[in-house]
Amino acid sequence: MKWPSVIMISALVAVAALQGCRQKSSATDFKPPDKAYGSEPDWNNSQQIISLNYQQTQGQRIFYSNCVWCHASATPAGPSNMSNLKPQPPLANDGATLNSLSNDYLQNIITLGGSAMSKSAMMPPWGRTLKQDEIRAVIAFVRAIAQPPYQQPARTSSQYSEK
Amino acid sequence: MSENRKFEAGIGSDFSKDPVRIVFITKKTSAKVRGVLRDQVMSYPHVVLREIIAFELLTIVLVLMALFWDAPLEQLANPLLTPNPAKAPWYFLGLQELLHYFPPIVAGVLIPVLIIIGLVAIPYFDLNVKGEPLWNARRTPRLRIFCGIVLIFLMFFGVYKAWSIFVTTAIIAALAVAGYFVPAGRGSAIEYLRSRSLPWWLMTWFIIMACILTIIGTFFRGPGWSWVWPWR
Amino acid sequence: MAAEDMGKISDRVRLVFTISSVIFLIVLAVAPLRNLFSEWKYYKREYFRMADGRPDTKKLLADFHPGIDQIWQPNLNVTDRCVTCHQGINQPSLTDATIPQPFRAHPIIPHRATEWGCTVCHRGQGFATEVKEAHQTTLAWEQPILPVRYIQGTCGVCHRTDIPEAPRLARGRAVIEDLSCIGCHKLQGIERPLMLGPDLTNIKNKTSREWIFKWLKDPRTLTDGNGNISVNGYENEDEPRMPRFRLNDTERAALSAFLIDRKSNLIEPYKFDSRVTAAWEKKPDLVDQGETRFRQMFCSTCHSLAVVRGGETQLIGGDIGPELTKVGSKVKPDWLVSWLQNPQAYLPQGLMPRYGWSDEDLYKVNHYVMDRLTDPDLLKDVRIPEQAQANDIQSGNRLFQQKGCGSCHVIAGMKAQKDFGPDLSAEGAKSVSELDFGAAKMPRNLIPYLESKIADPVSVNPNARMPQYHFKEGDLGSVVTAALSMRGTQTTPGIHALVIADARPEYQAAGDFGKAYERYKCYVCHRFNGYGGTLAPDLSYEGSRARQPWITEFLKNPQTLRPTLTFRMPQFNVTDEEARVLANYLALVMQTNRVDLTAHHPEFTSDQASAGKQLYEVTYQCQSCHTIGSAGGYVGPNLINAGNWLNTAWIQEWLTDPQALVPDTIEPHRAFTAEEKSALTAYLVTLKQSGTVKASVPSGGSR
Amino acid sequence: MSASLQSTLKGFCNNRVWRSIFRRAPARTNRTRSIAIFGNLFLHALPVKVREKSLRVRATYYLGSFSFFLFVVLTLTGIMLMFYYHPAAPKAYNDMKDLRFVVSEGIFLRNLHRLAAQAMVLAVFWHMFHVFYRGGYKPPHEFNWVIGVVLLLLTLFLSYTGYLLPWDQLAFWAITVGTNIISYIPILGKPTRFLLLGGHEIGENALLRFFVLHCVILPLAMIVLIALHFWRIQKDGGLTIRESDERK
């Protein structure tokens, strides 16, 4: 009467052990690929390279085409427009200023412009020039280069309703 | 069964205990039922049981191997992408190796056809019916013929620079000829070689040749059918 | 002996039978269990466990299914079982980097995974449900997963036009085009231009054998401002297009002898007006004046010079033409004069425009170049016999062909070399068995092959004919990305239909305009109906934008509209007649039907203009980007002369939707009311530059 | 324990259903044992009695049996594999992938089939050599030897036709090499190759022909010849016992 159970148990143990080895070996063989879709040097320390994902890379592109002129200390064309503006716009990597602002707030001020959010009218509204996804990407890029680094707020239920 | 022919009827076993089995044997046939009763056992269960054991062992080995060894699968067939070397299944690699040495008509057609004819013809030449050792009788003429034929073969292999075949053939022929010079009643290994018959030598030569060629074709041939060492 | 004994079985056989039967049964029972331990089942269980421990379990497990999941798109030839393990790709709550793979959500991209599958972009084996088979190169699958850094390579399979979303791909394609890879290789999506390297038939006129010798040693060393051989050259600036060939001194001597021996007609020295020579010969500031003229003509828009700034040598200037720091040690004075006068006589397909020089300017600039842009030490270390030997010439001729020089350089009387290197138009689809790794120690896989072959051709094959290229940081990756995008003709009908061909419009300008257009090489910087360069504004709609008199004036004396630009329109010294022809053509032909110049506009009132000024300065604060006079931002163009410059209809249309007129402009699209638009237009057309303002604008102004 | 087990067994065998199938009680006498062999369709290819010496492992190494069992295993696994297989390019290859990655036990079945095929070629060769060295081809077994040679060729051809079916590079080029050898036959070579491949190149036609040969024609021929082979062993007087065996 004992035979069948003994057979089954020993069989299971043997197969589990053998298959277990199999699992491990193939898992360690596989080297995960390089994760960076794009990259950006840290503005405060050009030796440091920040890896960007797809969305951040798209934000980087839009930032360097539309925003860099006023929100960076140097532009592709050389001098920055920052000095011509009063009040001076914040640098895009200025974490001390921007980290405390929520994604929704940034999304709004970029979409509607400074005057709509009771800020300087020098910030134009980009809602008709850029798509919402593009603005979201710019925010993602800004978050990626922030110094001090940006910390995601604790998970809220609203995150799940996104999209 | 016409009436005018005579048959001798015999009974193969104990009539009372065994199933009835009638055998008609004409006078002319040499086959005879040798009824040595003591020597026999019942197929059921002896043979049946042993066959079941054999089947079980085979299945065990096959299943265990199938669990831990995966059948190879390469990329999708692509006529534009010739692997170098393109190899036949392993059992044809001996033949493919021959093609490397000899002209296609010889290696691809003549030799396989001769092998098949040879295999089919074996039982119809009573060369080995008695299993008579090669050097038992008419020793000197046999030695001359044997050496002559071996030399012709070696020349043939030499002309085509088939050195792997040449060397193997030469060694086996030398062993066969050695039996001629060794007097009877020496060590058991030499005695064994001396007592071999001609078909034994031929078949042994064939098997060793086939194995060596297959092994070379499988493991020692690289791009352009050039010689490579498998451990490199 | 009893007959019954004939059936008796020995104990040994019984034992063997028992044991083998037991093992047989065990094995048969166990064999099917292998299926339970498939890798994918492990990941299914793991996902279930992970989802179970999260607050959003219900949502995560809503479409959980314990079997194999797959995305099936037969027209794309996609059967992707990746989703069997990558179960969270559509779960927005699994985007954190803390979520372990394979469960993390996919970043949002324009192509939804459920529509396109995974392997279309990522490659790898969609059939597989095992980690190794799905991701790596195996016997049954030679195309591994693309590392994310090269993933833009697959964008290029369908998108043959550059897309902004794939910057590495676009950069890689640009580098491949820039380095003239097409000279030796067939490439997907790139056509052979009329000229790759300069014609070497008459090089004897241009330079010396010593210089050729030095150039062949390493073309980059010539760009070093300190006279040192710098291995890195100017890493972050443009390199010479000429790669470094592996040549020894004998070979270099032979090649230089061969090139300098070409029988060409020596050019006649240009005869300057004797009054000019007499007047300027003795002037101490001749060279300085030449330098000023050189600057004024904005040669630096296309050519760069090494400048020491803050202790660091930097190249300042454009990269359309060669870098000129030491050009005085390279070229012969007579050649330089004739070149400046008419470059198209020496190189008909070259990019250098034909300036209208006065003798005085030519004399001054020529002296400046031959005097200042030199390095006396440049050719000091070149030791070759003065006279070219016949055998040198002969072996030089042989080398010229062996090295494939004829693929890029033309020599009259010699056959051009074609398809010198292998066809790379389907390189990205090559399987491992088609690649020649030689004895190189590297993973047998296309990606490391491309990386090392492009970075250092001899690393893969010591006898490679391919020369050594040098890439700026990151460009190697871009080039590999672009090479991976070249997958040849798509055999899958579904994908074939998706290929978005790169429309490369040809713009042919005819008549008098065509002559001037060709003379000044307008298309090198400007774009005309999709054809031409991107350095300067697109002129396809210039007639709708600018007023004809302004264009005429601008051509005669270009001014800079955007204060921040370092690249400016050169001073070509356009003749009145040519300016008229060019302006006429631009104003009449280069129009968009979005702007109706014939529509009648009511006259603007001064009230409107002052309301517009209010809007400009207070409500919308346009001065944050635009300058009027000397006040305002650097980003947009200077509007001080807007009234003379821009058509009224254009301003109206521009304020309505700037991106409709110039798709990539960064002018924000605002929702102006009709009144606001009229008011702003009214204000802008009042801005006309007067004589007094002219003096304060540094870069000149309209006459 | 043993007694109760035996009585249970007895009861089981006395069951009406059991008796309707097997008719006879367990064989305890030589007569019933003979009937067990004789009256059974599957066993009656065996002789009722065999010589004790032919039971020795060294007499056969069970090579013939192994060859036959491998054929049985191949038939069973082959039939199961046929449920998943389409003889069309490139579907055939995708079926291999499905067997490997999706079908439950698919890869196991394929492993088993492939292993058994290789093992059968080996076993048949070995069987032949063994029979030769034991003199098994001698009268009255001559013709059975010839049948054996034909069975060897059939085995090779079965294995060879099966080689193409996965439609991968290995299959394609192995068959290319093999069929090129055929075309060396003077006059007949090219037409034979054309007939075999259904064209000048290996393509879908060749795949279909190889499939039909592999799954229908050759197995049928094999079954008929195996039956004949077994029948002849019995009719030719059982296994050959060598004189050296007799002496011992």
C-alpha cells in the first residue's frame, strides 16, 4: 500500500531538484540589456551621466527645442535669455524650487502659461503648441535631471487612475 | 498436397503435452528438427518476461534521456544561407567522407551499391558456412591472392590519397596476414586472430572502416571539409 | 525432469523484473511533470504572488490567466508570447523601477504593444517561453533582444524618414552620411551624392607632397592648434571626413608621389590690379585688415578656426567647410586666390559659394590666410625625397586602387571605384553565420560585431581594408543604431506596407535664379520645398513672409535677425542684378497658399497700434523673447524692422497659428482674439527702422 | 498478505469480463503456456518453446527486440507528433517552436521521437553485425538475412525522411547533401532526385513527399517486413545456436 505514495514523493523530489537547477542556470546566463534610451549629463557635474527612459528622452528633445532658452544657463546658441527676464525663471534642474511642485501644477503652468497661474506673464502658454503627452514628457525630463534628486510622492490612488 | 508425393511425417515434441504441431519435411531438405527436449524452455513466460524487461529498460533510458536532452533545432531553413560545412545525418557521414576522397560516381554510387549487394549476397556464398579459419587449407595460394587483392586496394586508396582508409586497411590486413605466420597454440589473442575466417575479416574491416569514417566525418571535419580538431 | 519446470522462472529474473517494473512506472509517472516546471509557469506563479501582496490586486489580476498569453498579429508576422511572463506591461501601476522585471509596465510609446507585439521593436524570439531562448542568441534564433540603447534601430526599419522621437537613429544616419560611408558600401536609404571627397586631379596646384604625406599619416593631427599630434583631436567638434588609413611611411611616400605626379595644368597666377598691390603692399595693418574682412564676410558660418579660450583650444565656427586653422601651410597662394575667386572652377560639385570679391578684399584676405593661418612647424618632421621616383609613383597608383581611394576621390583618367566594400543595406538583418568574426574573442552576435567593427575595423579582421574612423562621444552608438536599422527589403507583407519611405524631394531651380542659386549655393544652408540644408531658415514660403524690397536689400547686405545666432548669412557681395533676380523669384514663387497677399486689409488705425503695443508689452510680454531696438529677449527675431520686413497677411496668419506656417517654430501658439490679432499686427507694421536706429544695431541694417 | 493478494488476484481473473477477453485461466502447465503463446495474435510470432541457450543475454543482447521496441515507440510518439505537424513551409518550423514552447509535453515527445530514431539506426546496425558474427545468416536463415538488410535500408530511409520534417537549417542542408549524392547516379540520378523532391530544389513539395514517405509508406513497408522477419525466425527454426554455445 505504501509503494505508490513513496514512488510519487521520490519522483516529485527528484524532478523538483533537477528542474530547480535548470531554472537557475538559465536565469543567470541572461545579462539584462542596457536600460538607457537616452542620456543627459548632470547640469551641475558633467562627469555624471543620467540615464533617460523613452518618455524622458522625448521630454529632453522638447526641452531643448522650446524651454532651454529661458530655463537654462546656457543654450545651444550660446547665451541664455534668462538675464533678460524679470522675475528670473528657475533653472530646469533646480530641484529645491521644483521638487515641491506637483506634476499637476507643472502640467497646468506649462499648458496655460504664467499669467493663468498668477505667475509672470513672460511664461507663455504651451497648451496649443505642445500636446499634453509632450508636456508630461518635459516634466518627466525635468524630474530626471533635478538636483537635489526628485523623490516620487508616496503612492496615492490617483496614480492608478492615470491614463 | 497431392497423393502421389511422399512425405515423412514427424512430431516435434511430446504429443501428449505440447500443442500439436505437424511438420512436413521432404527428403531433399537438409533441415531437420533436432528434438533435444532437455534444452528447451517455454516461451511463455521465459521469453515474454525477458522481452518485457528489455522493453522497460529501453523505455527508462529513453525517457530519462528525453527529459534532460533536448532535440536540436536550428534556424528556419534558408536556401540562401549555406552552413559550412553542410553535413548529412550522422549515419551518412561515412559516405560523405568517402565523397571527399573519391570521385562522386565511385563514392556516391559504386561503393554503396557494392555494400548493399555484398550484404545481400553474404548468405549465398558458403565461404563462411563452416566458419573455417582463413589459413586452414591451401595456405600459400590463399596468401598470394589475399596479399594481391590487398595491395590492389591499397594502391587504389593511395592514388586517391585516402590515407585514413589506407592506414586502417593496412593494419587490418597486416593482422590478418600475421595469422599466417604464427604457429598454432600461442597466446589466446593471437590464436583468436588466427582462427578467424575470411568473411570475419571482411566484415570487421567494413565495420571498423565505417566507424572511423563516420567519426572523422562527424567530429573532425570543419569548413570546406577541412580537418579540424574537435576540441579546438 | 518435470515438464512443469519448463515454465519456472529463476529468482534473479523475477528480481530484475520487479526492479525494472518499479523504475519503469516511476519514470512514466514523472515524465509528464516536466511540464509543471516550465519557466513560464514559474513567472506566472511569481506574478500572482506579487499581485497578491499589493493594494491593487483586483485590478492586476482582473485579466490574469494561468496559461500562455500571446499577441498575435499575422499581418506583422507576430506571435509574441512575451506577455506570458511580462504580464504587467499594460498596468499603469507597475511603472516604478522598484517593480522587478519581467513584471514592470511598458513606458507609454506611440505604438501600443497589443497592436504591434513586442518583437517588431525589440527583436528576440516571440515564440519562446523560456528566458534564454526569448532574449539571447541561440542555435534556433540568431537575433537577440536589442539592448535598449540600440532600440531606435528598429524605428528606422519602417520610418525611413528621420523621426524626432528617435534622436540616436537620426544622429547615426547623419554621421553615416557625413562620413561618406556610401563611398564604399551600399546602404539603405542613402543615395550616392555627386561628390564625396574632393577631385584630386589637380591637387598638385593646391598643395605640396609633404602636406599630403602628413595628411595621410593622420588627417586629424592637422587640426591640432598646438602643433602636437593629439590622439583625440577635437573630440567634441567635427573631425575631418577623411578617415585614417593604415599606411606605413613607404606607402605614404608612394601615394603622395603618385598624387603630386598627376599631369595637370598649372594655374596662372592671378594678376591683381597694380594700384591695389601698390597701395596695400607696404601697409603694416594689411594682415589685420584681412582678418577683419574675413570676419565680416562670415566665413566662420561654414569654416571653423582653433581659438584658445580660457586656456583651452576650441574650434569656433561651422562644420560645412573644412577647418582652416593651418590652411596657410597647406595650400599654395596662387591656388588660394583662384579658389576664392571661383571655387566652382576647381570643384564644380563643392559646397563653397562663389563670392563677388573686389581685388582689394581678395588681396587682403589672401594675405591674412597665408600669413596668420599657418604653422611653420607643421611639415617639419616630414622627410621624403624631393623628387618622386618612378617606382614610387607606380606603387602609389596601385595603392590608390587597393585602398579604395577611388571610391570617394576622382582623378581624371582613372576609373571610379564602385562597391568597394560589402553591401550593408541589409546589415541589421544579418544572421551570425553571415558575419566573419575571424579569431576575434567576442560574443558571436551581430551587436558586438558591429560595435567593434565600426570602432576599430582591425579588431575583427586584421586584414580589413576599412580605414579607422573616429567618433565623437556617443556617435559610435548612434552609428550602430543606424546600421541596425538597415534591414533591407521587408519580406513580411504587413511590415512592408508599413514602411514610410523617405521622400527626398529634388528642387531644381532654373533660369537666372538657378544660376545665382547655384553660384551662391543657397541650398547648402537654406531649404527650398523640402530640399536643402537646415542651418538657415526654410525659404519655401519666403515670398509670403517677407516683402520684396526688404529681400533685395537683405541679399545685398545681410543683417542678423536673431541676436543669438553664431552662424550668419555671409556677405557674398551680391550684384544689384542678382539681388533683383533672387528677390523677384523668392517673392513670387516661394509662397504658401495659407497666406493670401492679395486680400484687402483695412488700414490700421493708430488706436489699434497703441492697443497692440499694450498687448505686446504688458498682456503678453512678447519682449521676453523678442527685441525691439536694444531691449528684449534673445530668443525670437529682432522685430525692429518688422514693418518693412514682414507682409501684413503673414503677421495675421502667424498670430493665428505659427506652427501651420513653420511646423518646427517654437513661437507659442496662443489663442488671440480677432481684435488682438489686428491690434498686434497694427503695432508691428509701425515698426520701421529709421536712420537713427540703424547705427545702434551692431550687425548693420538696411540701406 | 500474500495469500489474500493471491485470492484477490484470483477473484479478479475469474471475473466474467476478464474471461471474456482472455478466455483462459493463468498458464500453469506447459499446455496452457503453449496456448498462451499460440492463441494470442501478438505473441504467436514467437515459437512456443525456445532453446534455453537462446535466452542468454549474450546470444542476442536483445538487439532485435530493441529495434522492434524502438519502432513501436517511434510509431506511438510519431502519431502523437502528427497531431501538431503541418507538412508546409514554414509552418512546419513554427510547429517545432510550438512543440517546444507551448504544447504540453511537446518537447518531450519530440525528444523521445528523435532519440528513438537515432537509437533505432544504431540498434539495427548493431543487430545486423551481431547476427553476422554469430553466423545467423547461414542456411536456413539466408532469406531472413536479406529481409534484415532491406529492413536496415528502410530504417535508414525512415530516419532520413524524418530528418527533413522540422524544416530547420540542419534538416534542409542534411537533406541537400544527401539528395545530391543521389544525383551522382548516372542517367537515373537526376530523375530519381526529381521524383524524390518533387522538383529540382528542396521546397514544399519535397517536404510533403518526405512527410508521406515518413508517415505512411515506409512505416507500412516496415510493418509488413518486420512481420515477415519475425515469422521467418520461427519458421526457420529459431535463433542460431553456435557450436561454441553447444559445447559449453
